Amino acid sequence: MSLIKYGSVGFVQWDGRENEEINFRPLFTGKLPTELGIRVVMSVKSKVKLNFFGVLQKVLMPYTKGFQGGVLAPKLQKILTLSEFKAEASFDKHDYKDMIYDEITNRGGTYQNDIEGTPVINAERKVFFDAVRDDVVRNFWLGDIDKLHTTAGTYPDGTTFAIGDPDKYYNQQDGVIAKLMNDSSTTAVPGTDNKVLKIVMPTTLVADSAETTMNTMFRKAPKVLTRLRDKGALRFYATSGFMENYEDTLRAGDLESSRTAKIDGISRFTFNGITILPLDIDGYLAADFPAAFPKEFCILTVPENLCLVLNSNSKFSETRFWFNPDENENRQRTQFEFGADYILPELVVISYKA
């Protein structure tokens, strides 16, 4: 970390490994894996290759003299590409003048608006990084390089956009859902055609639709995936409307307590022994996506099959907080790279409305 002072003005800057260890690792090694079980890979370059051995089957043969040999286990490789992102914010003392007095408003002189060294800066940094984390999660699920604006508005830098313009909030890269939708098929044979199996969700969620859909997803899923249920490795990820439909089914029939489990201290619904976790994307789907875009999703997978890749310690990556005396405001900036993808198509099934 670099702390540089000009007179009474200062800025704090983290580069390389410090940026990763101080700012990013605490954000993503807690939030995502603990609550959602997602694989997080850090300290990578702009691309990362993940290598796997496939399943080796039918190796036992009757004994005969000599070496019978056989094929090697198939080798699988997934390449994840990272994209560059930047977040910036600014604020001044007047944002707090009615709430905080001793630490800020009593500081006189030319740099009275500089809040470096006060408790307020810690709160501002928390708000800033919470927003960064939430936007990473939003893009992790909903990033879409073809995404267009559905309403007109203005970006933080003052640039305006119109309906139909490329949506910079989403289109830097494809997220997990866009990739699953692009790679899915109702006739997929996962593991042989590199396609993800898709189960078509009812256009309207009527009574028991969610339960029926999850049952179909599990029954038609590749055996290499379903056999992991007994190890407690499977998870459903679903939108709120889908989960509420399932909750209505439970209340109308079995006791809810028989279909819930404690995950990290939080009571979660389960289906067929599989925990259901919220996608938490419903607000974005309603506000930012066209009416024709599906509003309900359900994904069955092994959590580690979903991957977030971060690079926050490269020469490009940096986090800086500083006071700008020209504009008399405190500023924040962080820039880093990240990518999102699923790994193996045979370990995921997706369902959404046609």
C-alpha cells in the first residue's frame, strides 16, 4: 500500500498483491463460496485454462497373459477469458453535514472537505466495495455482450443512452446464464456434444410448476450429475418467483420443515434432498431486460462447476482513494479483470421459459 501526502492532502493506493489481499480476497472468498458455493480462482492472467480428466470406464477384462492396454482417460479443457472493469465514485463533506459534526465539519482550512483519516472514510469504502461486489455478482449471472438498453438514461460520467443502445452495464462479457442459454438444447446429450441440457419451463407458473420442473430436471439430468446427490454436492439455483411457487406447493401439502435444511446457518428449501439457493437477479430482470426475456430460471449443478475468475494483482489492477482539492471532493477508483463461466456441460441442467 502506498500512502502519499501532499501538504494535508493524501491518497491511499493499493497495487498488485496488496490490492488482491486487502480489497478483493475478503470480498469474494467469503460472499460467493460461503453462500453460493461458487468456485473462485484468483491471481490469474487475462486467460486461464482449467484442465480435467474425464470418466474412464470399462477397464476390467478377463485375465490373459500379456498387456491388453486400452484408451486413456479423456482430457477436458475449459478456457476462461477475463475482461477489464473499472468503478469510480466521488463525494464531499456536504453529504454528511447534517449527520456528522466533530470529525468533519469542525475541520477547517483549505482541505476541510478531506475526510481521509476519519471514521467516515471507512464507511464510504465499505459502501464502495459492497457495490463492486454486487456488480460483479450481477455480471457473473447476467452479463450479455448483446444486451441493449430497454430504457433511456444517463451513465455516471454524464453520457446519455437511448433505448436500443448497447448496455455498458452488462455487455462487457457474457455471464453464466447467457452462456448456458447459448449452449443449451432440449435434445442435448451432455458429455458427448458439449451442449447443456435444457428443460423448458411452463410459460406461466401454475400450481406445482416449480416442483414438476425440478423433478424433470433431476430425472433427465446426466447420471454423472445425479449420482452426486447422495454426496450432498448438488444445488438448485432459482429466481424468486420460481422459489415462491415451490413454497406454495409445500404449504399446500407436506410440512415445510420436511423440505428445509440449514446451510451456513440459513434455513433453505430443499427438493429431493437438494438445497435450493436464490439467484437474487429478479430486480435486474424486471428493470433492465426486455419483456420477451425469461424472468424465471432454475439451474441444477454442482456449485464448483460455476466459476468466477479474478485478476486484481496485475499491473493494470489498482485501487485508489484520494482527495481532489481542485474539485474539493473525495474520490474512489478500482480497476481489475474478471470472467465468469460454467465448466462442464454434463454437470449442469438449465430450465427457463421458452
